[in-house]
Amino acid sequence: NAGVTQTPKFQVLKTGQSMTLQCAQDMNHEYMSWYRQDPGMGLRLIHYSVGAGITDQGEVPNGYNVSRSTTEDFPLRLLSAAPSQTSVYFCASSYSQGETQYFGPGTRLLVL
Amino acid sequence: AQSVTQLDSQVPVFEEAPVELRCNYSSSVSVYLFWYVQYPNQGLQLLLKYLSGSTLVKGINGFEAEFNKSQTSFHLRKPSVHISDTAEYFCAVKTSYDKVIFGPGTSLSVIP
């Protein structure tokens, strides 16, 4: 099993550009989530999904969109990048909400 | 709102010395508790978790944690640390709404 994979590993964007961060898991987990990690703030939940076709907002959803068309994939879209979105983004999955989460290696994003 | 506090943002400790990383949470109901570790430039991985039963939980790499309901704490301990334990450690709690809240993290630095 590859576990949770994320692409790209690194990305530099200019303010106003859009992009999609990819996340995939091969463990048949129903629950998937996106976090951003900033120094001194731990992990903050952006969006999550409890199954294909179902998504919901987390703690810091503004400026991000998600969709869940399949169990395996959960892409995160930045609609119009801003410097405040410079962060490390982690995707995670688990069998169900609230259970042990498996994290991807992260995407490091710099918005200029 | 439920929250997780990690009182120490940075903990330096000499190799082979014991260490305790503190975690307190606010909750009036039963919770699940987790400790995750993040090695440099990697995603998070589970160290240990408390669901129910014995209040002393053993995890990977020689770590253990004790659940104290009266003090709402879940401190992480290791009797003798190794250089390879240098990492960021996150305490997390599953809330009554099945969401997982992460603490801000404690950076453990092991000094040779």
C-alpha cells in the first residue's frame, strides 16, 4: 500500500493564481481531511469529507474548495492564492471520523 | 469549545535523559486521546492512543502516556531519549462531535 500520497511536494505561486493540491489514499478510508500547518499554531482543519460526495468545512475554510468524487481522491483547490496561504498542507485519511489518521508527506506552498 | 493545550513549545533534553511532554484538554465528556509525532520534513504518524481501559498506554519507540481524567491530562513520557527522538509532538483529542482537535505541538530537541 502506498498509504496517503500528495502532489506536488513543493509549489511556488504568485498572488491571484489558482492551483489544485492532489491527495489520494489506497486504504479504502471513508474519512479524508486537509490541514494546514503554521509555526506555533499546530494543525488547523480546512475541509473534510466523511465519504464520496460529502464534504464539510473545518476551522479555516476560506479561500479553499474541495470535492470528493471517489473514495480515493480528495483534491484541495486554492481559488485565488494569497500570501496568507503560504503554509505546509497535509492530507490525512482514516477509517472513520475521529479514528487514527494517516497523514501524507505534505505540500509546501509559497505564495509570493 | 473543546481545546488542547501543550504547555511547552520547546523541550531540550540530553540524550539518555527522561522526558515528559505535557498535554491538557478541556472536555466534560469521554474523549479519545492521541499523540502523534512529526519527524523533520515528514507527515504526522501515530505514537499512541487512549480509547478506554488502562490509563497507562504504551506506544511505539518506547513512549508511554498516562490518562488522568481528574486533571484532564494526557502527558507523554519516555525514560531515556535518543537522538532519533528529535521531532515535533502533537497531542490530539477526539471531541464529542467526532472531530479531532490538535494541540499546537511541542518541539523536542535531543542534545548529544
